[in-house]
Amino acid sequence: MSESRTETGHLAVSSALTALRAGRVIIVADPAAEGARGHLVLAAEHVTAAAITVLSTLGCGLVQVALRAAVLDDLAVPPADPAGTGPDRSRYRVLVGLAGAAGICASQRAATVRALAAADAHAAEFTRPGNIFPLGTAADGVLEVPEIPEAAVDVTELAGLRPAGVLCEITGADGEWPTWTELAELGRAHGFPVVSVAELIAYRRRELCRVTRHGAARIPVPLGEFRAIGFTDGLDREHVAFVHGDPARASAPLVRLHFECLIGDVLGSRACGCRDALHGAVERIVRAGCGALIYVRAGATAIGDTLRASGHGGESALPRAHPVGHSDLQSAFDILDDLGIRAIRLLTEPGETHAVPGHVRVVERIGLSAVERVERAS
């Protein structure tokens, strides 16, 4: 995604969050080849009888309320199909109503929605079946399941509200899925901000990868002196930037992104070349006079996942490092940005072709060749 599109998406999400905080409706859309699925979405805690009427009149679909599946489990709202075994078993739940307000009029449905979203909600308050269709959503929202119900919960939570969204699907003029143009026109006509699921995914990934600096220390190594600067990201992972000299003053300093490989980095496993790559990068940076090695830590479960993936019931060679994902790269480049490094010459190994975020420019890729490592060892 280009920097301009990323910025546009960020503005779309920010506009939607502002509207939700003010008790207004937004449109969450998921473009597809056949058209564009779109839902009117409102924070469940802000819903009123008038809002229910607006949703059902403009949307023409079912009025539903999306909450995390675990919340619905706690409220004893069972799956609509108890015998089901597929992913939809957690999604679709039996209709539920607030005791004493189980009718289908707008005020009673609004009361049910607000009660479901309440922090102190408990199972005994509700009748089953009732007047509202609950939808269970994935624990990690759109980052786990990129669907509109997950988006409805995510946007309310990001807005600082209870993580529950009331939603109603929008139909086009012909009663089928609307086009993206129809959704945009509906948004303009009623002042509803429009945000796509893809934009929300990009926004959430960006916020989770945003880094915070935490202290620094001098680290003398045999080849030269480095400053170790600690960072944490939104996933609570701790990363370290090892900085030699003053790379922020260089036009394009050498930079190595090293992704944690516990077995290789610490024990020097022969199953990978991670330790050689780490030492080789340090040597190249010192020879250049300045540069940075960004040591990207794996998540807490990465080692266990790697061991499990290496084989069941037997032993096999481990992969060279933890799998590199978007969050790893985004956090690494955010660290470079924090260090004031805007353009780099990137030290790479054969096969490393990771795409890089746009806010730090890679002017050259320089290989850490196996020949160099053999020469150092001899």
C-alpha cells in the first residue's frame, strides 16, 4: 500500500472513530468483485429507538449486534446451531431479548442492544429467544477474521467505547449488494463516514507496531563500541537497536534487520546461518564507521510455534529464524524512523526479499555473502 493510500485510510478510520464517539452512524464496507458489502454501524452503547429506525430504514437488512464471542459465551447466549462444527458456530447465536423488553418495537430492541453492551451485563437479564440477532466475533478482530462484524467491534473499541457495535446491512437500489459508488453516495447524503475493512486492518497493524523508546546503554564489543537502545511495540515485544557512530548524520548508513533466532544467535546452531549473519553485519557496520543493527524480537510463543512446526513425534532441523511478518518489518522501520534514519543501505542474505514500509527509503541492498563468512572463519 502506498504512503498516500495509507494516509487516506488513516484519515478514514480517524473520521469514523470521531463519529462513533459523537453517537453517529458510520458505514463499514468490504469491496468485492460483485459489488461492495456495506453495513451501517453504530456504537451499541449509543443506540436509541430513533437509531434503530434509521438503521433498519436505510439499511433494509437485519439489525444485529456484534460482540466478542467470549462475551456472548459469558452471557450464556448459545450458538444458533448447537450441532454446528464450522467457523460459523461461534458467529451466529440464538436471538436474545432483554427481560421485560422482548418485543420487536424499536425502543425494546434498543434496550436489548444497550443491555448487551453494558459492562455489568449478566446472563439472567436476557430471554432466549428474543428480539436481537447477536453475532460473535474473533478475539483479535479484523487481524484474525477480516469481516464486517469484527470491524464493527474493533472500531467501537478503538473509539474508546464498549467493544460492541449494532449494525444493519445495506442493499442497493435493486435489492442486491450495492456498488462502492452507492455506499459513498449514501455516506455523503447522510454525513456517514465510510471506512473499509482493509483500511481498518492497516490502521490496527500500524498502531500495534508503533514503537516507544525505553532507555539506552553503551555496549563495548571486540570490534567496536555500540549504543544499545531499547524499544517496545504495541504487541509488548521488546526490540533493540545497536547503533554504531552517528548514522542519523550519514546520507544512507548500513543497516541490518536481524530477526531473532534463539537457537542460532545464542547456541550457534548449524541448522542456520543466523549467528554468522549477525556477526558479519556487526563487522560490516564497524568497518563502515557508522550504522545500525535492529534486533527484532519474536513474540512470546514464537519459539514454541517454531518447535511445533519443525515436526511432531520426531526431530528435524529448525527454520533459520521466526517467520517474518508485517508487524516485524513495521516495528523495525519505525525504530529506524525514531533514530532519525531516513535512507539506508540494507544488509541482506540470499533469499531475503521482504517488502519494506515506505517511510524509510532503501537506496541499496548489500549481500552478506557466504564467501565473506568463510574468509572470517579461516
